[in-house]
Amino acid sequence: MEYSELGKPPVSSMRVQPHLADPLTARRGFRWERLYRELDWLPGGHLNMAHECIDRHCKGEKAQRVAMLWEGKNGEEERYTFAQLRDETNRFANVLKGLGVQKGDRVFIYMERVPELYISLFGALKLGAIVGPLFSAFGPQPVKDRLLDSGAAVLVTQPHLRRNIAGILPDLPELKHIIVVNKNQRDKAPLPSGDLGYEELMAGASPQFDVARTSMYDYSVMHYTSGTTGKPKGVVHRHLAVVQQYATGRWVLDLHADKDIYWCTADPGWVTGTSYGMFAPWSNGVTQVIYEGGFGPSAWYQAIQKYRVTVWYTAPTAIRMLMKAGDELPGRFDLSSLRYLNSVGEPLNPEAVMWGVKVFKMPIHDNWWQTETGAILIGNYLAMPVRPGSMGRPIPGIVAGVLDDEYNEVPPGTEGNLAVRPGWPAMFHTYWRNQEMYNSRFRKGWYITGDRARVDKDGYFWFVGRADDVIKTAGHLVGPFEVESVLIEHPAVAEAAVIGKPDPLAYQIIKAFVALKNGYEESEALRQDILRHARQRLQSIAPRELEFRPSLPKTRSGKIMRRLLKAQELGLPVGDTSTLED
């Protein structure tokens, strides 16, 4: 099948959106303000994401529409209507208020995908707090770095995760309250001294709460993202982001409140799990599946069959793992409810797009955005042909370009730096306590994304790679500095450097290069001990491979050249080595 035949849906399944017929030209003259009238602004012209996603739907019969279909890892099931979510999030807002939490305080959430995660997050937003979701697979060090940098006042967690990070809690002087959710009663035990029980707090809280009169520019959500140097940076978004999340939920994901059951498989600790696992679907009033269990091909297909999922948003890594499980497995399940498949996280290879056509009778639509962008900027829409391997075309209101190293646009077909004209609603407002780094991302009127790309003559963008040393693994960015800092804490390690190594499933895995201190000798036992040390501290972002080197290549100024290590690992030209130390 030629690419021009992909992505043409039957007319009956399409929302009529003339402005998306040609998104390349529709962006000219488009004004985001046209969407403002579709939102439910609070009195005085205020805007709050929790109100837009939950309370606005609690008028009339829509209040009883199911918002969340939750299935636990042990098969438990719970359902919440929008009215029930309103009441529960109001209770949690009152809990925080009773603890003295104020507008602008940071409330971080370190939990598995249980309903209480979503309730606490939206409850904190209703109060006007800044919410920081944390990936539940993080080890103690990543959690410590983020809580310490943000100055988090409240942490909401679960018993097993609380035990996981017990050792770092004394190092967090600004953390005032730890709220523990005992979702699994078998795990219920006496709380550590000073901790608070979620269930007890909620039992005494009122379901009535006046949503904070936050402005469209007040801070709402903080996600941490990694760079080449330094600790992860807190990417801060505003309540205004919900405008674009709502719009792209309609335009790119084609969500319909009256007919869709939606499933986003991303963990809420990553930005996809909030922007498109919370804000986009619920601002559109859509019922969505929340599945706590881990990845498993049969389990995922069973969930689609059971809940009659219509729109599915997942990651290329997961798609490649489904492909590995075989083309016959999907045929054992009734997946006829599916009408639209989407992917994000890293480039979706053309083979995966065509596999979707083969197995599901429809292509998988890739799209592009970042933690910093807050929402989709470039996508393959349901209303346009898919070009396998392409990110798609910019949404209305977005001007994207490919620039040379002097920040001038290059002709179609030329590789360069992917950049976007600033001003979209979901654009991040700052890096937390790092304004200098934030300012460095803008040049000549462009936001510089850090990605390399090219654009063809028809305006489709194609991802080439990262422009820096940041590693993209299983859809997530990992900064080398964060991993290297943990490696050199091992008593045997003198120097460490990490790179991203291509992997057929995860896109990249993390490989470490280590030089040992005097008195230590290379051995398999030592290799495993260093990797074990990294896993204990980092868990999900720990290296998968480790190679010993007598020394690591450095410039004369002492900077380790990861570029050279990567070139040597992949058998690529090493380039200019004139700055190497003798």
C-alpha cells in the first residue's frame, strides 16, 4: 500500500473540521483565541485546568457520564462519573487546605496508576497548587533530585513506594507532609511517624469546594526533563495549556465525548500521561480507561476487547513489543471497536505503521511534541494521508521550521535544527529556578527544540535525531549527567560516561563506559556490582550495558567526549579530534 492511501478514514468516522483539510495552510491567520469561547471560564475570567476537565461536565445529565474506567493490576475494577470525580477532588482540595497548603506550593505525586493519583492531582490543581507527577519506577535518587529542586511541600505516595525512598526523606527540608494511600489493604501497616493516611483525611473532608480563581498564566504542572549537563530541569506549565490540550484532543486524537472510549497507555509520571492521559480526554468529556497493570500483549488486547476501546494512544516501544509477540495474537481478540491508533515518544518506524495496516486494518498515526511544548505540535491527522516514518504536519497555529546552526531556515529536504515560533498556549513558561537555561532555548524568534529534522516539499516533518547527548529510551529523555553522577558514587569508579545505543525495541538503551580507580581490576563481578548499584539508585533509567575503559576520551579542558564514545561504539566517523588531550 502506498503512503498516499494510508490514513483516509470512512467519512462517517470523521469529525467535520475544514480547517484541518490542509493544516499547512490553515496555520496562517489562525488565532488561538477562537478556542477560548469553547472553555468554561470561572467568574472574573479565571481559568483552572481541574474545572475545565471535571467540573464543567457536571451540569445536567453529563454529570453521570463515566469519566474513568479503572482496572487494577489484580483485576479490581472501579468506575467514576464526572460528578464523583468532582466530589472526590473537592475533598482532596479541602484536605490540602486543612494542611495549610497554599496557592503556588508544590504537591508531588509518586504513585502507581490508581484512581487516587488522579484525584489528588486534580484536587491540588483546584487549590491552585503546582503539581509534580513522578514516574513510579523511579529510584530514590531521581525522586530526591526532583523533590529537592522543586521545594515540594507535600508528597502523595503509596506504602511500597514510600519504603523505596525512605533513605532520602531526611534530606528534604522543605517537605512538610507525606500522605500515604493504602489502596491495597494487604499492604496496610502502621504509618511511619508523621505520615498522614489518605483514607482518614478524605473521610473527614467536605465534597464542597470553591475552585481557586487561578489565572490563565498561573503555574499548574511541573514535569522534569533531562539535558546534557546538570540535574533534570523542572518544566513549568500554566493553566492556559488546557486550551491546546483540549484542541489537540479534538484535532489530532479526534476524541468524541458521545461515542469514544479512550486509552492512553503512558504513565502519569511522563508528560504524555498528564497532557493526554488526563487533560485532553477529560477537557473533551471523554470516557477513558486507566489500566494499572504493566505491559503484556495479551493483557493489553484483552483490555481493548473488554472496554471496547475506540481510540488508542501508545508508544513506539510498546508497538514494537506487540509486533514481536506476533501477528496472530491480535486475531484471538475482538478488537473491532478500534477506529483510530496513535503513537508518540520516539520516531515510529515505517514498518510499525504498515504493521498497523496489516493487523488492525488501519495505520498507526505518529505525532511529535515535547515536555516543553506541553501538547502536540506536529501530527498525522485522521483527515490526512499518513507518510510512514513522518511526524506529520504542524497543527493550526503552529509555525515550525528547520534551521541551520545560524538559526536560518534551510530548504526542504535539508537536515537541520527543528524549531518552532513561540506563543502556543501549552508552551512552557520557565525552567524552575533556572531562567538562564530557559532563555538559552530561544534564538532569532524561534524555540530551539534540541531535535534534528528535515521537512519535505509537502510540509511533512521527519525526525532525524537529537542534537545533543540526551538519550531517548522507551519514549523518555534521560540526561547523561544524572546517570553518570550515580555511577561515580561507586567506590571503584573514577570516571563514567553514558551514551544512547540503538535498540530494536526501546529505540535506545543506556550504555555506560567506566574507568576504574587505582587498586581495582576489571571483572564480571565488578561490572555486575556497578550495574546493581546504578539500578538501586536509578531503577528505570539505569544503564543496561557497561564497558570498562582504561581512560575516557577528554578534551584538553577535561570534558569527556561522549560523541567520540558513541562514534566508536557504532562504527561511525569520529570527526574532529583536534581538541582531544594528548
